[in-house]
Amino acid sequence: MKSHTHYLWFTTKQRQEIIDITEQVAEQVRESGVAEGLALVSAMHITASVFVNDHESGLWADILKWLETTIAPWDAKRYGHNETGEDNAAAHLRSLTIGHEVLVPITAGKLDLGPWQRVFYGEWDGQRKKQPAMVPTDPEHRLIIALSRLEPPAIERPGRHGNALASRDSEV
Amino acid sequence: MKSHTHYLWFTTKQRQEIIDITEQVAEQVRESGVAEGLALVSAMHITASVFVNDHESGLWADILKWLETTIAPWDAKRYGHNETGEDNAAAHLRSLTIGHEVLVPITAGKLDLGPWQRVFYGEWDGQRKKQPAMVPTDPEHRLIIALSRLEPPAIERPGRHGNALASRDSEV
Amino acid sequence: MKSHTHYLWFTTKQRQEIIDITEQVAEQVRESGVAEGLALVSAMHITASVFVNDHESGLWADILKWLETTIAPWDAKRYGHNETGEDNAAAHLRSLTIGHEVLVPITAGKLDLGPWQRVFYGEWDGQRKKQPAMVPTDPEHRLIIALSRLEPPAIERPGRHGNALASRDSEV
């Protein structure tokens, strides 16, 4: 296969939520069979983000607080967008600041991440059905994990496994 | 073809301007003939952005106001960069915040965007010739739309068209 | 070759430092032999950035000052993350704002950058060994430059070299 596209759907419990999705991305890498390539992980919503950072809950709280106090306060009445009937203009600006996608290299069949890097989905406008009870709604968040393979499928040859300090070229 | 590169040139009427370029990108996808792949849309200027968000004019006004009041006020005298004779330091910081490129997946020959996602060019330092009249100048803004195809060109087989909840692999 | 991956290690002298890495990236493009393709340049740390902008030292000083005064003040005590014993929460937020990776198109064997665009590594939490003397430590900063080639290796045909206003398709 040359390419592998998977749509991941999930729910959130809070309107602002950060979810570690590294394992779901890694699972798609395994299913695709890609050895050397790139994994594009992209949110399909304009009020959400995909980013790479740290699996530490204190930092997640810092991010949410920073988005509210420094980057884009929710304060619905300050935004022209909210005259359309929406109240989520701040969520759009948060998505613009952090970004909506990342591209993770795949090396030797695995996500090539640094020692502390994890992949996250950041929802800045979840729970759009606004149900008062905190129960999972129908899946409403969607992202695309599009993997691309960078060697031809017909001829499989083992790649050289150099150490981290060397270049590696996949042979064909 | 494996790759398709197109340079898109255009003008802006304002120094700060947000332009929906989704149709120009989609046109390049069609011209390239790519069925499964990736579209890199990248600004070639360091005072501009490419981003994915909402086609809503109230939000565009919010973005411009937010860039000025929260992210990087234009206030030329506060920046060391402007000692070079430029006055656009704030435009560089706006480009850094929102980013200068996006990578859009191509699935079944179309940009694979979520229901409200559109692709935009954000000019933060246009009209550099500083003509007082609001007339189009010579094309001054350039971005590269580099499309990559992820299956071999020699053998064309119809892809499976699964529903949104399934993975899709392009067969070769 | 279809893909080429290189791990670049380097040191910084300051805790906050901006380094022009365009030549190192260009060198990897040459070594890879890729004519048409994409260069992913990605930091492997969650407190660093990779970005495209201007080679102008006044702007670099502006960026560092802006990160401190506007985006994420270092002020260690304001962040929950720092209760873990770290003091670098602000560096995480700076990485989120500017981003940790860029994807540069490769056209006719060269990085396809605009007239003023350069590629930078931004370290927001360097010198982690906290040696008082400003001497290079063991290499501690790592990024991955993952290049992908977008035409098959077996058949090399010269690409058409159109002018900037035309599309170019690499022929196979």
C-alpha cells in the first residue's frame, strides 16, 4: 500500500479537553504496514487542535488556563463571530494559535518521537449538544490520520538500522 | 505523475487581509490528477500565514483585531527589527503565531476537509509598494501549492470508497 | 532512495536561543539526492520549535522578548507543571505557539524557499545541565530532518524547468 487513511472519531466530556492520542496514531501506523514514511494527524474541526507535547496533567491545566487568560479569553460578547449565534470565537483563535495538525515521521515502522513527545487532540469547543449531564454524546470529534509510505510496495528489502547519530536511507 | 508544484501569485487590497484560497488549491488538486495524497500549501513570505479555519467574515475581523490587540501590536517603535528601516516586525510575529503552511490530505481526488474547514492565506504586510490608491499592484504575494501523490502512476486501480468510519487504503 | 532520515544534534550556549539551520537542512537535501519532494524538519523536544522566518538579529531579539512579555512569561511559580520539579512550563507554551516542525518543499533538488525565508531551530529550554560556564555541553538538542522523494528512483528523467508562473510536474 502506498497510503493509509483512517478517520478517528471520539467524544469529550468537557468543553475544553486535551486527549493523548499517541496510541491511536501508533495503532494506525502498525495497521498500515508503513516502515518509512510520514503520519499526518489533522483535526477536521476549526475549533480544535492537534499538537505534540508532554504527557503531564499539570501542563494540560496550564495550557487550558493560558488559552483562557493569555491567548483568547472565552468572553463571548467581545467577538464579532458570535453575532452569528455561535459563542465559540475564542475556540477558533485557540485552534489558530496551537495549530490543527502535526506530521510525525515514521522510522522502522514506528512513530519517530523524541523521549517525551506525545501526540494530542485539543478540543476547544466540545460538547456542542450542550447536554447538562456529563455522558458521552454521539461521536462528534473527528480527525484524519493519513499515513504515507515512502518506499514502493512491490519490493521489500530490509532497511539498515543505523544508530541515532547516523543518517538512514531506505533502500529500494 | 508523482508530484505537482504550482506557484500561486496574487495581490491584496489591504495591508492586513485574509483570503479564502480553497478553490485555487482544489483546482490544483484536479489538475494534478492526484487521487490519494497530500497538498502542502505554504506561504513564501515571512510576514504571511496559511491556515485552515472558517469562512465567516465576523471571525476574520476578530482575527485581525486579535492579532493587533493580543498577539502582536503593530506599534513599529517597540521592535528592534524595525531599526533596519522596516516597520513590519509585528507581521513576522503574526506569521509565527498562526504559522505559514498547512498540509491538507487528498482522498479520492478531493481535499479531505471537515465540514467547515477552508484554506486561507493571511497577509500581514501587504501593499508593500505603499501606493495610496487602493489599486491592485503587480502580483506580490506568492505561495507554493506542492501536491504529492502517494501511489505509482503506472497502474491505476479504483480505490475502495469506504464510509467515513472505515479506514481506506489505496490499492496498487 | 525513497526516503532519507537524518538526526541532527547540536548544542546551544543560552537557555533561549534561535539558530539558523537552513544550511544543515540544505546539506541533507543534497545528500539525499531528492529532486522533487518534501523536507520535514521537526524538533524532537517539547520545549523547542522549528520555524521559518527572517535572518535578522533584531527580529530574533524581538521574538525572545515577545515570548517573554506577551506569549508565556517564564515566571516559574505561575505554572502547575513546575510543581513536578521542572521550571520550564513557559518553554512548553512557547513551543506550542510557534510550533515544533515545518515542511519545506524541494524543487529541482533545492529547498523551495521564498526570497527571505530561512529555517530556524528555537530552543526555549536549553542548557539543561545548567553548567555555569558557557561551554558547549554534550549535544543535547536533536531534530529530525526527514526527506521524502516523490518520484520513483529507478527512472530518472529531467524535469521541465518552467518559470515561476507555471506549474511544474515531475515526469516519470
